[in-house]
Amino acid sequence: MRRVFTWLVPILAAAALSLMAATAGAHDKKLHAAAAPLPIDPGGPFALIDHRGKAVTDRDFRGRHMLIFFGYATCPGICPTGLRGMAAALDALGPDGDGIAPILVTIDPERDTVENLAPAVAKVHPRLIGLTGSFDQLNAAAKAYKVSAKLVGWTLQKQPIVEHGSYIYLMGPEGDFLTIFPPIMDPDEMAAAIRKYLG
């Protein structure tokens, strides 16, 4: 990886605390999933390429909620956990999740080409959309979502190890930011929290 996203935009600790306050009572009908406002406002326009080779922008997803995760196909760490959890939450929503677009935005454009992303996303979920593009395009998307990424080493198989933000972003039908979920969140609890935004 010749270039990585080296700028750092930290997710404030207050965001995590607000998220815990918002989701800790997921089973309590009196508690709304967004009870505590998050001190961040991620999101914005992007122009990328999907895993089928089609140019897409954020506007192509208008009218649908988006679940967005930034990661990469060969990630040996949190990506598989986050993506599987996101997929399981989508399945737990059943028909209620039909209007949600689950999206993986790569942070490794050199390796996550269209050809490599297609089989990778298919292994996770049949509806998962993989997005790639040029370094500059992906850097702009990551910056808009306040995601940082930094190359920290290599596996024995010569695959990159990238330290990166790993929250799952829930965006509204107009591209507005709704909330974030940690990648290790229980899928059923995530589904319950998402459902509150779908009504």
C-alpha cells in the first residue's frame, strides 16, 4: 500500500458514551435509540465505484437508509466481525430491512479492486454493496465520515494491517446521519435500534 489515509479525525469519547446511553436500554420501550445526541455529524457526498463496476454517488441511495462500514476485504481484525454483525442485523429486520442499503467502503483501494470486492462482499451477504475508487475519492469519503486509517504492518501472507475507524453508520433516506453502532454490538439489539428509525 503506497498511500494510506494518514490524517486523523478522532471519534470523540463522548460519542461512544452517548451511543452507550442510547443503546444500553434497547429493550426498554421508553428509551428512544437516539436519546442522547452524538457530538459528531458524519456523512456527505461521495462518488465511487461499486463491486459490479458501476459508478455510484451518495444520491443513488436517496430514499433508502444506508448502513455504512469502512474496512477492507483482507482485514484480519474487526472488519469480519463488524460486517457479519451488520449482515445479521439486516436479516433480523426481515422485510423491514428491505429499504436499507448495506455498504462496505474500502480503505484499501490498491487491493480492493472491483474484481476483488465482488467475491468478498458476496461471502458476507447477498445484498452487501462494496464500494471502491481512487485513493482521492476514497480519502474524501473517509474524511466526510470522520474515519481515520493508518497502515501499521503486514501479515505473514504480505497482506496489510490497517488501523481504522470501525463504527457502523446508519444514514437516513436523505443522506442524513442518524446514529452509529459499535462493530461488536449484538445484531438483535442493532436491529431493534435500527427499527426505531424506520417507522
